[in-house]
Amino acid sequence: QVQLVESGGGLVQAGGSLRLSCAASGGGLSTNAMGWSRQGPGKQRELVAAIARSGSTTLADSVKGRFAISRDNAKNTIYLQMNSLKPEDTAVYYCNAGPAWSLPTYWGQGTQVTVSS
């Protein structure tokens, strides 16, 4: 069983930055891939970024050039650095983990990110 604990959400003005963290307890194959998804008001949940244990990453087109995902394998923790935030980035951000990007098995409780215009 893997537990994911997120932190770092909040309220920020457009153009500002936030850094999200997600610490996983437990690991092994279940945390081979970790990432962030988000769900905005009235929208479907979408993958924002993911990173493999090897360091390979993937980012949604809507955040490329603004967001960066990183990982500390020793701490079983991932980070999402969000720069140049836009109001459309407002959402609940969920950390996830699984054996592959396409198999998110475990989810965190979510952290709210609100970007004001």
C-alpha cells in the first residue's frame, strides 16, 4: 500500500509561482512512475506531468515551458515547480503513483491551486 501526501498549494496571482510536493510512503514498483493530474471546475481530470524513476518526464502541452517536474528517489518525493501561472491553471492538483504513467494506481487527497487574475 502506498500513501501519498501532497503539500504546497495555495492562492497566487497570475504570473506567480508555486511549488507542489508529494511524498510517498512505501514504494517499489508501485512508485516507478509518479505524477500530477489536475481537475478544474467543470473539467475532467487531466495529466499535467509525470516522471519515471529513471528521470524520464512527460508534460502536458498546456504547461510546457512553465512547469517542471522533478524527483528525489532517496526521499520518494516528487515536486512540481509551476511558474508563470495562469487563471486557467486553477484546479485541484492530485499526486499519483503507479508502475507506469498509464497506470496511476494510488492517489493523494489533492491540493487546491487558485490563480487570480
